[in-house]
Amino acid sequence: MSETTEYTPPKVWTWSKPSGGRFENINRPIAGAIHQKELPVGRHPLQLYSLGTPNGVKVTIMLEELLARGHKGAEYDAWLIRIGEGDQFGSGFVAINPNSKIPALVDRSGPKPIRIFETGAILMHLAEKFGEFLPTEPAARAECLSWLFWQMGSTPYIGGGFGHFYAYAPVKIEYAIDRFAMETKRLLDVLDRRLAESQYVAGPAYTIADIAIFPWYGGLAKFNQYGAAEFLAVHEYKNVQRWADMLYERPAVRRGRMVNRLSGDPSEQLHERHDASDFDTKTQDKLAAAD
């Protein structure tokens, strides 16, 4: 193991210096708003405040899938929250998500707006509201929710653990990378073994479990997330690859991945979505050509 500077933790930790790394300007040990900023409200029943990260993509895929099934009540405005600039610490955003994490959804379809934060809660709210992508038979529902919450519990090891230390930390720490690479590969193996016996994650039907898991595990398998495809040997997980390819063939999945995206091919970046026609007219390549 490579040498590292020995660190002796103090008896009481205090926030005395920047943490370093890509996100040091937004990391802080306190909650709450740090500036006043109201959120915009569009014309649709559902108002989404998000960014095209794996967590944000879960919700936009779900909304696009609902629209593809003819649910007009799933029309939505997707407003861009630039987390690198601290938008999530504005007073309006904190009012709908005290945890200051994207995505957050406001359902304005009823007499009183309903705020929903945490992606598992948002997916369940939408699935139950529209009667889609969540089985009603008890055993099938339990299987679906088990895998949904498996994703909620496992992903911090991938994003906050492996992704942070492999791609974003100011120094490469062998112990930290090895620790979280081991866990990420174990989780990929869990999913791969499940998909060896099942077409979709929760069984024969496409559900919110697939929608939640795809942006993270499909991102590793298919989109070289963190630039780590070779390092993690993701090609070895044949069943995950098969499943990720199958989901990416769904038009709603492709559209959902475009919404609030700030990186990659300009033709796949739709910074904000307020109408279905925006996919044809307002991607970054189209806007650049119009200037």
C-alpha cells in the first residue's frame, strides 16, 4: 500500500478549513438556507427541481414513462438546479427539501401542493398516483420495494464512496478506493446474479425498481460513470449489461436521461423541460445552431 500521511482525529471535529475536492465549495456541516431565492412555478401539475445526475434521472425517466403510457396528469416542468452554484441552498428549495439534495417534486394537481423529496418517495408517490410500475399483488409488491430500497441503501457506497474517492477526492487514497471498489463490485455481482434469473430486477415486469437502479448501475455498466468502466471490469457483469442495453432501448429512458443534463453530447442535453416538443427544439445543439 502506498504511504499516506498519518491523521490523528481530534477529540471534537470542527469545520476549520475547506474539505478539498470537486465539491468543496458546497460541502458544509450545517443545514438550512444560505440565501433567499424563490423557485419558479410552471403550468403543469408536477413541478420538478433537479439536475441530470443519476438521482435526478430516476424521476425524469419515471415521468417520461408515465407520459408514454398516456397519463396526461404526469405532465411536468423540470427546472434546473445547479448544485455547483448552490441553488439547493436557496430558501425556496430548502422549503421543499430540508436536506438540500436534488431532486425535489411538488405535486400541484390537488387543492393543496404536496412536496416530495428523496427519490424512493417520489417514485412511490408517482407509481401509486397513476397506478403504474408498482405491482399490487402482495408478493410482487414486496419484491419490487425490496429492490427499490436495496438501491437506496447501496448507492451511497457507489457515489459517496467509490465515485468520490476514485474521481473527485483531491488525493488518491489506496485504502479508500480499494474499500469502495470492493463494495461496488460486490453490489454489481448481487445485481448480476439477480438478473441471471429474472428479466427485470423485480421479476417479469418493468417496475420502479428498474427505474431507480438503472441510472446508477446502468451508468457504471453502459456509460463509463466516473471513468471507471475498465477499472471495475464492468464488462464481466453480462446480465447487468443485457439488462442495461434493454432498458436503454426504451424511448422514455433516453428522454429521461436528457432532462436537466449539463454534460455530454449537446444533442442529449435538455437543460429544462416544459413541453414534450422541447426534446426536438431546445436541446443545446439546437439552441447553439439558432444563435
